[in-house]
Amino acid sequence: MSQPVVQIRDLRFARGNRMIFDGIDLDIMPGSVTAIMGPSGTGKTTLLKLIGGQLRPLSGSIRVRGEEVQTLSRPALYRMRKRIGMLFQSGALLTDLNVFENVAFPIREHTRLPQALVRDLVLMKLEAVGLRGAAGLMPSELSGGMARRVALARAIALDPMMVLYDEPFTGQDPISMGVLVKLIRELNLALGMTSVVVSHDVREATAIADYAYLLSDGKIMNHGTPDALWGAESQWTRQFLNGLPDGPVAFHYPAAPFRDDLLGGAPR
Amino acid sequence: MLDLLQQLGRAALGLFQRLGRGNLFLLQTLASTPGILLRPGLVIRQLWSVGVLTLVIIVVSGLFVGMVMGLQGYNTLVDFGAEESLGVLVALSLVRELGPVVAALLFAGRAGSALTAEIGLMKATEQLSGMEMMAVDPVQRVIAPRFLAAFLSMPLLAAIFSAVGIFGGYLVGVGLLGVDDGAFWSQMQDKVDFHDDILNGVIKSIVFGFVVGWIAMFEGYDAVPTAEGVSQATTRTVVHSALVVLGLDFVLTALMFGD
């Protein structure tokens, strides 16, 4: 069996006193689309930042292609990041550059290619996401879905080995959502990449994923192929995947008994 | 009582942490600055938005400050029959004090706040984080050219402020109030020393440019990445810059003119 692209072992991470990850093991296999799902606030984005080396874990190990991310020197970390594309939830397009220049940005920063070649590369990337015609627009003129596709074109500008998607479907209309689902799957195949999709849009994420991890309260609640997860026995998994309002995750935030609160009389 | 102590301690710790972060940030910026000289295009674009776009307010304010100086100075000097020294009065006040200080205050209000807001918004919209993930150092790509532009523009703007101010004083003094033209300029030429007055003023404005640039960059870079955080950071830039400029002005004046 081939080596995982990302291998996480016993990862612990805390923000202040709150434990975000409490001993997580996770493998991302080459060429696959892996979905990481979980309720809001479980630190899915944090996980991507840990993989990209923007945050340091309390303990545990994160290996990208066998290299321990937290021990990398800054130049080595930057070398690694050049091979990883990241799609931010907001798109994170540079607002003072137009679409073309945004996609050209990583190419210009990291290579010394002639202008004509940069132009061809950028147009190819934009063509792949269907926005070659929008090359001259400014980010403020794009719809949310278009901005995310431009960001995707920029993420694949340097032909990365892996792309990390942070909530790619959030806040998208059904058509944009369909476009993104198709793009993520097709680009993964066409460019021979590895993709990690962090999302709480269960249907879209499970539709394109080869493997999925369910994350909650700092633990991995379940993992497996999407089919296996849909058929899982676990109450929590069922509640999350089907979006049931009550279950192991209670509807009520923990509180004193309702009766005591009402009759207790002491004003807060 | 304990609560109060605790709060005091926390505030002090917070302050020192911020000071520490600010200093580390400055070191990082200074370390990235030589590299940015290889890409003059980035610096020139910032010189435009930081320096050239501040010109209007500098020229207009300089003109009015000079005109007021001319008017006030004349009214006082004329009592002693010394109105021919008006040129010296206006020139010395401007080159030594008002030029560097007022230009720095205006610069903080116009360019400093804009820089903080711009960088804070870039942080809030994950643009800086995105650059980091694209293996581009935001301090080198975003901060260093802006810092350098602020540092370079400030002395030039202060010099323009002083020059326009002297012209304003001339307009009022000579044009309006009838001070002798030749006396106005020749006394100025005689009494204003290049090394003691002009150069010391320039040194002041260089220091102010450095400090205002540093404060504006750091406040933006360290802003809480929300709309509220960015607006607070922008306010802090203007307030802190003003206080630091005025405070430093006293220190520098004492060092350079206080023999």
C-alpha cells in the first residue's frame, strides 16, 4: 500500500483553555478525495492550518509526504507550501489585483517565466474553472461562486500535489455548488492531485469523497467510505449525516433544570 | 481589591506582550526591507498611494499654517518695529517645528490610517493568510514596501510643507501687510542655518516617518480580524501616532536644540 500524503498521529491542539483536538489520528491517501466533516466550531479549518504549518500543535505529529511539518525550517516550510494549494472559505483573493493577476500571483512570485508563458498558464487555469472570460474583472465584481472558482484556479496555479478546500460549498447557490462539486472531482482526477475537503455540507462532501472523517469535540467520531458511513449504526453519525435536530447532540445547551430556573426566582 | 490587582496585572502583561510583538514585527520588517529593493515596482506603487495622495492635504495645510504665521508674527513684531524679521520667524518655526510635526500628524491621519485599514482588511479577509499558504511572506510582500514608502515620503512631505508654509507667510507678510520683500528673504537667508535648523528638522521628520510607518503597519498587522477590530486599530494608529510624534518631538528638540 502506498504511503499517505498526510499522516496525523495523536494530534493535540488547544486554544486558550479549550481543547480543539484531543488525540486525532488521520491518514490522507494519495490521489484520493478525503472529506473532513463535523459541526461548526469543531476546528476543521484549524486542522487545515495545522497541516499547512500556519499553526503549531501542542503535541503529536503531522507528516506531509513523510516530513514532520512542525520541525521544518521556514524555507523548507515554504517549499512544502508551494506544493500545496489552499482554497479559503472567503476565497482570499487579493482585492487590489484583477482576476488574471490573482491567478498569476503565485506564478510570478515563485517563477521567472516569460510573460507570454505566464499568460498562457493563467488562461489555462482560468479555462479549467470556466472563467477565462472574466480575466479582466476585479474581485469586487465577482459573485461568491465565481470568486471561489478564481481562488481555485489560483490554488492550482503551481500544479500542486494536494489541494486543501476550506468549506468550499458554504453559502453557494445550488448551481455554483454543482459546479464546485464537479470541479473538485474532475481536477483531482485530471491533475492527479490529492484533495482534502473540509465541509459540513454532508451530501456534497460525501458525493465526491473517497473517504470521510467525522470530527466532533476534538475526537474522530467515525471514519470510512461514504457508503459505510451512511450505513453506520452509531447514533451520533446518523444524527449528523441526516441533520436531525435532537439526539446524542442535545438540542438544549447544558443548563440547570428548567423548573428550578423558572421557580428559583433569583434574578441573574 | 484582588480583582483590581488582577486586572491591573493583566493589562500590564497585555501591554508588554504587545510591545514585544511590535518590536519583533519591526525587526521582521527591517529584515525584509533590503529584499524589497530588488522589486522597486512594489515600492513605487506604495509611494504613490502613501506619498503622492497625501500631497494635497500637506500643501493646503502648509499654505494656511504659513499664512497664519505671517499674520500672527507680523502683529507681534510690528510692536517692536521688527516686522522685517518676519521671514526668519516663519522659516524657523516651520523648518524646526511645525513642518516636521504638523506634516507627521497629517500624515498619520491621512496615510497612516489608510495603511492600517488596508492591512487590517487584508488580514480580516484572509488575504495575508492566503499569501502565507502560497509560500509568499506577507511581511516582505505587503508590509515592507509600505513601510519603506512611509519612511521615504515623510521627510519629503515635511520639506514640502515647510516650503509651502514659507510661501504662505510671504504672501501674507509681503503681499498683504507690506513687509519689505528684500528684508524678508535676506534676513531669512542670514539667520536660518542649514545644519542647525534645516538638517535637524529633516532628522525629526525621518524619525517621525519611521515611527508613524511602524505604528500604522503594526496596528494593521496585529488588528483583530473583524470589522470592529479594524476600525479600532485605525483609531489607535492615529491616536498613538499623534502622541508619539508630539512626545518624540520634545525629546528630539531637547537633544538637538537644547544646548
